[in-house]
Amino acid sequence: MRLRKGDLVEVITGEERGRRGKIMKIERDKKTGRNRVLVEGLNLAKKHQRTRSAEKPGGIIDLPNPIDVSNLVLLCPKCGRKTKVKREVHDGRRVRICRECNEIIDA
Ligand SMILES: [Zn+2]
């Protein structure tokens, strides 16, 4: 898996192509075994929510639907370009490296 929670990604296919957001959650689809990604503010679906408590009133809320990982591309936090990562071991730690600028992405 080349993406992680907190990564900034861009959508590369579909209606929201070109839109960007931060990964909130990554989950594995149990049926297909593919990784699906929840991105902040993207692929929103209206959902009717029942009132659960006074603090959480019901109503219609926008919830992101998961996006298949193959529809997303990582934006490098160092150079800002769309990139793929390669993995290397640095000081005994596996890190991700941007193929565009060769900087280590993981802090
Ligand atoms: Zn880069």
C-alpha cells in the first residue's frame, strides 16, 4: 500500500478528477480485498442521520464515500508534484521516497 493516512492526494479519474484532499482513513474492502480510501471533502454522499443525542442532532450530513486507491495519486509534500513512491530502507526504517524529487516523504 503506497498511501497512508494524512497523505494529500489528487483524484485522477471520474467526476471529481483534479480535486485534492487529505486521506482520513484507509480501509480494505472485504469482498474485493482492494484498498479504499476516505478523502476529506471528496466523493461526498448525503446521508440521513437519526438523532442519537442532544449533542449529535439528526439531519442530512455529508459523508465521504471511499474512493478506490487506483483512482488517486499522491501529491508529494516536498515538491508538490503528483508522484509515485519508491520504498527504501534508511537507518533500519522503511521509508517512502518521491520519484520526482527523490526526497523522503515520511517524516
Ligand atoms: Zn517530491
